[in-house]
Amino acid sequence: MELKARIMGHLLVVSLALNLGFVYRDYSIGKHRQAEDYLGNENECKNSCRVAKRDAHYVEKAVLEDRSSALDDEVIDLDLGDPTMYEKYWKQMGDKTTVVIPGWRFISYFSDVKNICFFLESELADAIVRLHKLVGNAVTQGRSIVVGTGSTQLIQALFYATSPANSSEPVSVVSAAPYYSAYPSFANYLKSGLYEWGGNAHKFKGNKPYIEIVTSPNNPDGSLREAVVKNKQAGILIHDLAYYWPQYTSISSPADHDIMLFTVSKCTGHAGTRLGWALIKDEEIAKKMTEFMVINTIGASKESQVRGAKILQAVADSHENNRGSTKSEESNSFFEHSFNLMAHRWKILSNAVNQGNIFSLPQFPSGECSFSRRTFATQPAFAWLKCEGEIDDCERFLRKHKIISKGGNYFGDSPKYTRISVLPRHHVFENLVHRLSTISSS
Amino acid sequence: MELKARIMGHLLVVSLALNLGFVYRDYSIGKHRQAEDYLGNENECKNSCRVAKRDAHYVEKAVLEDRSSALDDEVIDLDLGDPTMYEKYWKQMGDKTTVVIPGWRFISYFSDVKNICFFLESELADAIVRLHKLVGNAVTQGRSIVVGTGSTQLIQALFYATSPANSSEPVSVVSAAPYYSAYPSFANYLKSGLYEWGGNAHKFKGNKPYIEIVTSPNNPDGSLREAVVKNKQAGILIHDLAYYWPQYTSISSPADHDIMLFTVSKCTGHAGTRLGWALIKDEEIAKKMTEFMVINTIGASKESQVRGAKILQAVADSHENNRGSTKSEESNSFFEHSFNLMAHRWKILSNAVNQGNIFSLPQFPSGECSFSRRTFATQPAFAWLKCEGEIDDCERFLRKHKIISKGGNYFGDSPKYTRISVLPRHHVFENLVHRLSTISSS
């Protein structure tokens, strides 16, 4: 029960992230910005939203002090990994990825009745296989594809599909700390009798069944990972490979695990499309996931699927069509463009952070990428910032400087760490770097 | 535990429906059809799929006997409510509802941060409000709109949002029999500690908290319903109004309940779009539903939302633009067209059934529709067929005649009843009527 109680705190994390604070909106190119708060109804707060209230306090304070437009006074909200960085690239691509859907399409629940996942549009399946083959980041042969409303839904489908039938107690879902802050919520919010959050995989003991989520590169800290609990007979491994794409990390070899998860949100940036896919070796698991998908939502939006297909095909096209082109044309290829952007962002971010002794960032080993033939170190979608010295709560410290991040405690780690998204729009990122630089050098 | 065991049977219902049997595909207009089976891996069947195996047996037998194209030998699968009837109308509408989505849209998770449901596209919200106002079937004023991946997801969001906090035992979810066969699955498949299926609302006793689903018109039997358990203090009412549209029933007045559910699947027929919406009076419930939606899928597909918006606006346009037009133009208005289609189908279906004493159909009272000003009796999306006399299992009886339906036991009722979809494509419906007519008059 103590575990459960502790976990209930986690339940708020995703919700909190989205209820919290400020979201910036451009009203014209880089000129006018408006911070809008979405704090919910504070008067009717219960225990569970105390954290939100505390956060709201800082945010409100930050805003009320001065709403003038000077860079230093803007609240920079990088608590969530909203991948708006990618918007500019897709605007540049013009109508190459424009999707046209006539009114009579998608009347039926069915897409392909011969497929285990009968609501999977075959054009999406084709695009997924083509892209993995091109990038070389995952084996698709001998796998069933199950599509979902983001990998968020698919990971829950996997809990359902892999938890032992007729067990008297819920199976433990574990992941090595620091782990993605939403995993505990996924496992606990419905108080399922099938599965429950079991915490840090490093601390998991006993010979009982478990599900371990291996996230690589990891959210929040960007590390490359392998399973921690080594008990093949009792364990199910879910490999969450949302960030295993060549703009974030070097592709060492095609991932060949039994259960692998991907999502367009982090691959191409289309988070609003809510589209993820699972590559599943065991047909029985794919069937059980499909069963979950049917009971949970009767499949996944076919509009998102055909749009996802078009976008993934455009990504593959951008590489295959630019082969042997000039360097400037090549730099329009999606992963080339995104790699360069991430490399630039990490360079200026590291410079800003390294100006003083207040902050530090993780160090990543270099590897040769089989896709780009470059040798480079991981440049993750999040910065896992550590506050050095006497600063015990890095999230709180940054908040005083009007930077909203997500503290280490949400990830099962020390509050000396905090997670900052590296994927916002250009001006927000520039502002972040400026702010961190000012703090570092002060 | 006995209840739980009984319910586990229900868990299969949706899955079963979709794994089962045959789906017809047109290869040219009404000429060639192919029955494709999607039976899953029978060899590895566990207890839970015994029903599927039994069904599969009948279906296979039916097919293997004769694959020739004579009408009498075709397997007619109307087990599911796949609303393919509507496809023809939308084809006739040409490009009026064609949606064009450029590649840069929907990068962000957010749609409207000022809205409780921050992932709701404002153009969908506008379309929903406009259509309800035009049809007069629901009050939208003073309600929050929460959008979901079909009303299937929203009903689960409601279980989460309305189950009592910190209760020591799960709240009972009940509905009057015959109830929609998927409700027990929704409530039980994750063995939630928050809520569980409590069965037929008529048999619910005690002064403990409960959630009652009131489906009106009802699936499967088309009846107009009110709450059965009258205990305002302990109960939460969910009004599932998926079929409260003027092609199915007369609109008596705008529904004014605290919690109302709608879906495009049954309103316009776009089942593959997976789009539903809830109208919620209590802001705290809307917030908690949004929290569920975030943890379950981080919102709902924005592609589906903008497409849904376009389609709902086209439905409203088709009525407002045709006001005062000629009768033939008016008959192109969506609800007018769909009403006429349903009226025709029910007329020929009733004639076929009433030729003998083998079958009977429910009788519905007539009412004046405030939208169309017509007086008519409900003409539901499903026929709730009863086998009279000595036939104890109506689903089984029909299966011998190669009609796949869903037996009364799935709906908490007698196997003397079975549910047949009235919404398939034209040729399938014609074939059904022909087949029933032959059986009735034999």
C-alpha cells in the first residue's frame, strides 16, 4: 500500500505536465508571444493537485512580476517534449506531404482483414517497413505490426498482452531509474489487477514474473540501455525505441528485440497525429494487443495512419531522391536536416552550460552510425541537467529563473537533476540558451 | 468471483466480433464478392476462444459447402455494426467533405490551451455545437466537450473520472439488459480496482455507489430508455446517445443530462475515423476525463478531429442550404437521406420477417420529431430479432442459414434473441432480406 500511495503521486505527472503553466504561441514570426496559463481550478484542489498548486505559484509569480517582453522575463516552458522544432522543416517541404482524404473514406472499422491487426492501413505498414529498412534501426521481418494512438497506448496494450493470465497478483512493471516519468502512471492509474508499477529495475528482486521497459536512447537522460533484470524465464522485455533514430543517436545495428515500440512524435515530430507502432515477434502477443486496442478504442484513427504513411514515405523519399546530390540538396533530407539541427542545438547548449560550475550535462560515448556513416555522440531530445554544488532542487532553481522543467524526482532520481526539452521552436530554444548562459556565467 | 468468471466470457465479445468469420469486400459493383476469413490461430486456442472456434466451425462449414455465387449460399455477416451503408451517400457528395492537411500541421500535442480538453481542435468543437443546435438533440450550453478515440474510449474515461476516490472496492458499472455487449468488457478487461461490471441494472441492489449507463435508443433493441436504478445520491448516470439522431428515432427534445456521449460512427457513419465526444456539465469530471485521455493516449488524433469537423459541418450545411429547396434537393440533406434509407430498410425487413411465425421484431411507439416534423417510430441501427416457438438459440438458427448475428446472451438476455446490423452495404442488406423472407415463408 505504501508503494501504491507513493505511486499515486506519479499519476499526476502527465496530467500535471499538461495542466501546468504556460504554453507559448506565436502570433507572428518571432515577434509577439503570449503566455497563456492553464492552471485548472485551484479553489477546488484536492491533495492530489498540491504539486500543481506549488508549480502554479511559481509560474504566476514569474508572470505577475513583469509581463514586459524583454527576453529575460519570458517564461520558458520546456517541461514537456512537445517537438515543435520540426514544424519549420515540414513547412519548407511544401505540399510534398499534403494529404487529401475524400469524404467517403474510412467508413468501415476494417482496414485489412487478413492482418492480425485488422485496423492497420496497409499503406502505413508499407511505409514503416520501408523506413526501418532504409535507416537500418530495426528488423521488421518476421514481425507483426500493431498500430496505436501513440506508443503510449501500445505500451498499455503490451501490459495487457504480456501480463500472466490467471495470476493471483499483478505483475510488476519496472524500468531502470531514471525512467520516463509517465511509466508509473501507465501502470497504476486504473489500479489494474493485471499489472502494477514495480519501480526502479535496479532494485527489483525475486524470481517472480515482471515486465521490464528498456528505453534506448533513454528518456530523460539519453543513455543507451540494455535490460537490467536478467531473468529471461520470468521477464518480458519491452524495448521503447522512440528515440532510436539517426538525428538523436548513431544507429549501431538493426534492433532485433521481440517487442519494439516506435512513434511518429519523436521520429518526424508529428505529436498531434498520435501515431505509434509496435513490432512484435510473437503472434499471440500481437493478437492480444489487438484485442486490447479493440476494447480500448476499436483500433486507431485511419486518418492519422494515412497521414503517417505519407510522412514516413516522404522521409524515405527525401533520402533516396537526394542520393548523390549536392551537399545543399542532401541537407534537405529529413534525418540529415534534423541531425544538423540537433548537433547545433547541443553545441550551443553545452557551451552555455559549461560556462560556469553551476550545471553539468551527461557525457555520451561516440559511435559510428551505420545510416549516416558519421561518428558522433548521442544528442538526445532532452537535456538531463544536473545542478552542481549546493543546489538541491534543480527544477526549483530553474523555476526561479523562469525556466519550467521536470525535476529528477518524477523520473525516480534525485532532484539535483531536471529534464529540459531540446525540441521547442527556434526562438524558445535560443531564449533558453541565453538564459542558461546568463545563469552559468553569473 | 463467480461474477468475475461470468464476465470474463464477455471480455471476448468485441474481440470475437472482430476476429470472427467473414467480411465482405466488393471488387466491382455488386458483382464479385469475396468472403475472407480472419479466424486467428485456432490450433493455439485457449478456453477463452472456444466460442470463436464454435462460430468458426459454422462459418467454415457454410463456406466449404459451396463457394458458388448464388445468393442463397453467401455468408451474410451482420454480427458487427459496421456502418458501411453510409459510404454511398458520401461518395455522392463528391468533394464537399474532402479534407486537405498540409505536412506541417499537428506537430504539437496542444490544440487550445484555454480549453479544459486542451487537445480538442476548436473547429471540431464549433461543428459539434452547431450540429446539436440544428438537430436539437442535445444541450451544449454550459457543457465542456471532451473528445476521444470513439465513444468507446470516452466511456472508459468516464469510469475513471467518476469512480469514487479512495474507495476500498470498485464501483459497480450497470446497465439494463439487454445492454450493449461491449460494456462488460470495458469495465472488466483490466481488472481495475476502481470499477467493475455489475451486470443488469434491473437487478442492482443496495445503497452503494454505482455508475449506470443509459443507452437511448438502446443497442441492441432500439428502445428509448431512462435510468433504472433510482438513487441520485449514490449513482452516476452516463447517457450513451450514440443513436439519438433523426435517421434512427424521433427527436423529442434536446437531451439535457449531466454526462452525454456521441460518436461520428453512428451519426455520419465514419467508424474508421474513431471519433467521439462527451458533453459534460461538471468541470471536475471533464478535467478528470482529460487526465485519463492524457495517460491513455495523450489526447486524440487531430487528423480525425479536423475531418470530423468538416463532415459535421457538411451535414449541417446540407440541411441549411437545402431549406425551401425542391423535394429532390432536400432529399440530399444528410438526415433526410439517411432517414429515408432507414425507413425503407425497416419496411422491407419487417415485411420479410412478418411473412411467417418464425421471427418477431420489437414494436416501437411513434413520436413527433422536432427536427423533421415527421411522426414516426424508432428505426434502429440494429434489428433485435426474436426466434419464436421452439427455436431456443436464434443466433445458431440463423447461422445454419449462413447469417452471422450476435446472440442475446452477449447482451445479458435470452438466446431466443439475436442482434443483426441494419447498416451494411446495399447488396448485403438486400441479401439478408431475401434470406429472412425465404426462411419465414418456408
